[in-house]
Amino acid sequence: MKKSIVFIVYKFPVLSETFIVSNIVEAIKQGYKVNVITNVKNKITSSSQVNLIEDFGIMELTSEIVSMPESRLKKTIKTVAYACHPILLFYFIKCSLLQSRVSIKYLFVLKFYYKYRKASILNVHFANASKQVSLLKKVGFIKSKLLVTFHGFDAHYQNETEKKQKIKEYKDLYEMWDKITTNSVYLKNQVIKLNCPEHKMAIVPMAIDLNFYKPKNSHKRIDKEKTIHLLSIGRLIEFKGHEYGIRLIKNLVDKGFNIKYTIIGDGSLYVYLNDLIKRLNLTKYIELRGRATQDEIYNALEASHIFLMTSIEDSQGRSETQGVVMAEAQAMGLPVFGFKSGGVPENVANIKNLVAEKNINELQDILIRLLKNPQVYLEMSKNAKVWAHKRYGVSTMVNNYYKDLL
């Protein structure tokens, strides 16, 4: 009998969550029967991977969790019908007893999950999307193995009060989860601080489609007489640190280097960053390109020589947990340079290319040494590709997720 995986996410698809689509696609390729459950089913255009989603019919496999009808008559008719179903009624009573309150909503939730309750695995991306299904597993309605994957913000807290709230939120859920994964050691340590049982945890980095992120030219090269293209990809928000990339480029331009820097992404800091570029007289050298499709990102990587990863710890204490875009860049032969922030050091081929957060002077010095030595760049580019291909294969990720649950 074909094994089945049900993916549970709060919203789907989402522009920045390419790793979830890659996970779904690989599960389909490996022969699993796949479904996707979401609270909010976005339009396909919300994704940068429209072609991939269409090719594998993922929107047709995606169901939005059904809420109770607004019409009182329809709600009454369906409530009576569901209550006449012995299994739904039995687990409705169990949910009510466990929660110490009676809510008709449980009947509708049970009805929705009924066809998924015996799937081989329920794979929840982002731990805060697991509450409902964890309750159903606790009362025995869900028979599936439950895999929960943390990604970062679901483990983030700003202060001790928020930390205690998260510990309380997850405390009763941990026992329902059969396996818990994080994408880096850094994130694992953050989750352990929330009293997560370490024996259930595994580190599984988010993977990429290595067949897609394959450079057209076998080797990237730089020429001191030609323009050097640098690239950053990420939302225009504080912890992505784009301001420091812009200031770094100012230093390099002032020292006479022929530089072009492209930033792909949109966000709340667009106006601030655009004004900074103008104030520093860098409009000839820096482009804020906005959001991009996966094909446009590929073309930008193909045209670039160096990837800048300028993520920092922001004012709310958030840091990069993995940075999937670094895997994409390195698979395309771009060495990564940036800051030792969060999980970034675990995900670069050469940690010597990283410096302390916001230290653009030291980062500038490292880059200058590289730009003056094309042969070192060539070797660094080759090593980045090899390293990424060993670490970020989607089939490896999927096997590491599910092999000990089936």
C-alpha cells in the first residue's frame, strides 16, 4: 500500500517558503501519496514557483481547513449530521472532556480531518501550526505519525515572559510529536531552551532542487578589468541586514572597484534602503529589484559572482536560522560572504568568509583580497558547488525526515 504524507502549513503557497514546495515535490517524486492542509489557501501567484506547483498539480492537492457555516440553519443541519456519525461523536466527546468545554467547532474539525486521520505521516511545517492536529492525536483520533518542523519564528521570543508563554504553549504538544526537526544546530539549541525533549530531535537542513540550481557555465570566473556582480536575496526587513551590504558597497566603490550590487526582495524597509542608496550616491552601483520568480532568481544567480549574506540579530532578537538562499547561491558556484549570525556559519562552505555582525570594514578587507586574486575565486567557487551538492539534496532531506517514521 502506498505510503501517504499530509503536509500541514498555516498558509500555502508563500513567496519565501520555497523549501516547502521542494519538500512536497520530492515526496511526490518518491511515490508518496501527498495532500496539503492549510488554514489559508493563497493564490498560486503568491509563490515564486508557479511552474513547479502547476507541473505537479499541488494546488489540486491542497485543501483549506473548513470553518463552520455562517448560516445558522446550515450549521444546525451539519452539526446534527456529524453528531450522528459514531466515530465523530465519540471523539467529539473526548475533545470536549480534554478541553473541559463543549464546542461545536470540534465536530467540524473532526469531520475535516477524518479522511486524513490514518495517513502514514502528518508533516507540520512551523510548530505553531500543530496545535489542532496535536489535540486530535492526543484523543486518539489521529493515528498517523506526527513530524513537526521548526523554522525559526515559531521558536522566537523577545523576553522571559514570551519565553514562558511559548514553553507553556508547546509543553503539552511535545508528547504528541513523534519527531521534531530543525534546520540547524543554532535553531535546535533555541528550541531546547523551550524545554523540547532532545531525544525526539533531529537536524535536517532545508534542501533545494539541485537539478534546477545548476550553473550554465561549468566554472565562474572574475576578471579584475570587468564588473564584479554581487547579489543578496531576502526580504527588506531589519534582520536581513541589507543596510550593511549597501554600506559595504560604498567602501568598495570608494576604493575604485568596479562593482554592481543587486538586492532581490521587497519589504517594509524599501523606502529607507532606497533613500540610503541615494544619499551615498550609489544609484549607479546598486539596484533594489523587488520580488522575483524562481526563474528570475536563477538568472540573477547565474549573472553574479559573489553572494552577500548580511543577516544580523535584529532589535527583537531574531536571527537567521539557516538561510536557504545560501544553498541556492553556493550550488550555482557563488561563494558566500557575510556575518557570523545565527545559523549562517553552519551553512557556508568557507567559514573564513564570515566576520562579526556589522563589521563591514573586516568584510571589505576579505573581499578585496579575493577580488585581487581570480585564481582563489575560481577555487572558492568550485568548492562552494561541491559542498552544496553534498549537503542540500532534496532526496536526502526527505529521507532524513521520514525514514525512521515508516
